[in-house]
Amino acid sequence: MEKLRLSRIGNALMLHYVGEITLEITADLKRCLDAELEGDAVATVVVDLGDVTFMDSSGIGFLVSANTRMRSAGRAFYLYRLSPPVEKTLGLVQLLQFFQVLPDETALTAACGD
């Protein structure tokens, strides 16, 4: 998955995806996230959506599922840098309040404890 970049900030995992998050890609995203969440090394997941140009219902489902899973396990889950199309999509389905959104690097740094 050349459009996905994973990085670590302390015990936080950041997923940065470029392009469209659709049904064709969500299973791969879930597999990558599942592999990274093995064990207890990751306390926080941040999904950087600043370069996502489109997201369909399966992308929304992936984010909702990941958020629910992380919070149920006592871990943190954040969305970072919502692109205008993603912000519009999440607003249309009334999920902006469901997620904790980090709008800028200052908020990211505070959330990740670095």
C-alpha cells in the first residue's frame, strides 16, 4: 500500500493516507491497523486525513470501527487535519462530533504527549 505511510510518535501510531478511501482499500487499512495494534505498544492512533480526496461509506465505517475499538480498549483515537471533502462527508452524516479531531500540529503534539 504505497499510499499509506505509518509513523510513530512515542507510543502513538500515525496513519497518513493519500488519495481516496473506498471499499477497495478499507480492508487493507484494517489489516495494517490490526497488525500495528498487536500487543500494548500503541496507546494512541492518529489518522491523518489531510490528503484524502474522497471517502465513501466503507471509509466512514473503518473510522467508526477503529474509533470504537480503540476507546473500548482504553486507548485514544484521533482524526488529524481533515481535508475539505472528508470534513464535508463526516458533517453530512453527522459524525464530526463522534470523533476527536486534531486541527493542527499544536493539538497533535498535545494529544501525543511529545
